[in-house]
Amino acid sequence: MGRRERIQPHWWSKSLAGIVLGFVLALGVTGLFAWVGPGGLHADNKVQFNMWATALIWMLLFAFVYLFSTGLRAWLWLGGASIAVWSLLLLTQSLMQGGI
């Protein structure tokens, strides 16, 4: 069996991916919930719930980012997920506002 690479050398890049892209992804997921969740965009107390949900999702992503084998994989996966979620959010906004 080959020698396994230590995870520690990648902790800086994983941490930065979790901070930056984790936040971007958390905002996108929360935005999707705001638009398509119960009550629509202007439901009572939805702003407060979304604020707390954003923090929870961001911290979960930040914690799980260390399960990636390298920092590059963390950046690529979170970056791809962020692009997908934000594309879906923009499409959802456009459709719900009568566009496209």
C-alpha cells in the first residue's frame, strides 16, 4: 500500500474555500429558499429565518470542507456547486417575475 498524504498541508486552502465559497453557496441556497419556500418572498418572519439559516448552512459547509482530500478539490466542488445554485436562483427569480 502506498503512503497516504497528510491532510494538514491543505488546511489553509480548505479553510479559505469554506470561508469564501461556503458563504457564497450558503447565500445561494438561502436565496432559493426565500423565493420558493413557504409563503414566497414576502412571508412573515422569513427574513429572520433566512438570516439564521444562512449562518447555519455556512458553518456546516465550513466544517465539512475538511473532508475533501485536497484544497483544490474543495475549491472546485464548492465553486461548481455555487455556480449551479446561483444559476438556479437567477433562473427562479426570472421565472417568478414573469421573465423568460
